[in-house]
Amino acid sequence: MGIKIGLIGCGGHGRQRLSKILRNMEDLLILVACSDTDMSSAKATASEDGYLKAYDNYINMLEKEDLDAVVIALPHDLLKTATISGLNAGLDVFVEKPAGVNSEEIKDIIDIENKANKSVMVGYCMRYNPARQRLKEFLSRKSIGEIIQIHGHKSGSQLDSWNAYMEHGGGQLRWHGVHIVDQILWVMGDIIPVSVYCQTRWDERLGSDQDSVFSIEFDNGISASVTVSSRTEQIFDVLDVYGTNGRMRSEWPSEIIEIQSSVLPDYHDVKRIVPESPDYMEMYKLQMKDWINSMLQGNKVPIGTWDALKVYKVIDAAYKSASEGKTINITGLN
């Protein structure tokens, strides 16, 4: 018998990405039911991907169906409630990033997760990006020595849906900024962020953040800089890591890596590693496979609610810093 899966959210991401990947894991899964407030989307997803039943209310699905786990892909302001509903139904949960609208919501999820003795994996898919995994591998071998500084940038076109409105958990920092912050925290490992200073350009019409630049200070003295923009008309991100013996740069979606290292003979001069044909879906496939394997093997989820909390502690501090015009200290992570 496979893991019995339910899907909450049959919009673009849930239907076109996550569900297609689940469908191709039929040797490990049973796609029991899917749900969306738009019943036509739920029925279409069920027909396309082989769910046994479609619902227009996920509470009904959770009450009526025999499930082991649920996948949640909803707007940010709906993620917390759906995640807690899944946990209270006795299910393991995969929830799309950032799992809520602020750190307080993540803490609420953690409280219920601990009581339910179930697990929540948060969908920070860029950790599974092949170029980022290769960068992490180089760093683990001390290929550029000890890390001195990090810079992350993520850009996208102007948000124009629910994700553009702060009341729905929108804004560039919550949409794109969480991704690049998670990447930096992933590179830093167990090192704790302690303060943030941020400056932001606000969208006068929408009231949400449009462009931001901020710094993160860590408890070991290392600093990171982050820039996030909604006005480039192109979606891309870059992660630069500078070390005592060189530097590395990873770009997405091109998947190009640059490395210069004084300790690796083949990389004394700057070398660009350019893939022939990057697969945009690969990171989502690897992510879902890792989640499924964690359940099958009884292991800790690879990206959990603690990771989501660390990200939102930084994002919350960035918003507060931009509003108050001062450095904000981060508490609650030690």
C-alpha cells in the first residue's frame, strides 16, 4: 500500500507542478482526493492526475477521506489554517513556502505539530535546485575557505494577484524575499541571525513593498546583504558567497555557476560551469521525493517548521526595520 495523499489547492502551483509530480510517483502514493474552492479546478485536477474524488471544501475532504498526508498550495494567508487542520486530522503535511504570513503563525503551527506528533515539511524548493546543491557541496569541502560574506538577490515582475496585497500575506519580501533568505540561512547552517537593517520602496497603489535592500548580521560576525526587486520584468536570482580562499556564484534559472578558488588547482582562474539544458521542474521533483522518503523511512523532514521560523524572523525584522528606520534585533532563535 502506498501513502494516501490529499491535495489542498488546485491553482497554478498545486495543479501544474506539485500534482503532476505526485502523479508520477504512483508506485509510492495513492492520490485519494483533491480540494479547491473552485470546484471546476478540483474536478479538472482529479481528472488529469487520477485523484479518486474532488472537493470544494478541504475540511470535508479531511473529515471524510482516509489519508496519511496532505499537500497544501494556497495563498499565504490561508496556509496556517490549512496546515493546522491537516495536523489536527492526524496527517503529515507538506506546505508551500512560507507556511504563513509571519513568524507568529509559524510558531502556532509548531505548537500544534508538537502536540500532534506529526511532521510538517515547508516547500523551500530552491534548496533542491541542482546548481544550489552543487554550490553547497563545494562549500562543504571548504573550496573557498571560510565564509566571509554572502550576497543574495531575487527579482521578479510586478505582483498583480493576491500576492501583491499585504493583507493576503503578499509583498515581494514574502513572495521572493523568503526564498533568498532561506538560501542564505541554508548556506550558514546552524549560525543564528541576530539583527536586520532594511530600506524599502513601497508601491503607492498597492501598499506593499516593491524593492528592498537589507543586511543580516549573524552571531559569528558574518554579514549578508540581500536585495529584492519587483521591477526587473525578469524572474531570476543570484547567490554570491565570498570566502578566505575564493568566491562562488550561483544563478537561477540559468543554473550557471562561477567559482574561483586558490585551494583547488582547476579553479585558480574563474571557471564558469554552464549546463546544457536546465530542467526547471527538477527541484520540485527532488523536493517531493525527499518528503515522501522521509515519511517512508520515518526520518525527520529535510526542511521543517524551524527553518520556516528562522526565515520569517528575518523577514519580520526587515519589514519592521523598513517601517521604523532602525536596526531590529532578532529574538527567539537561541
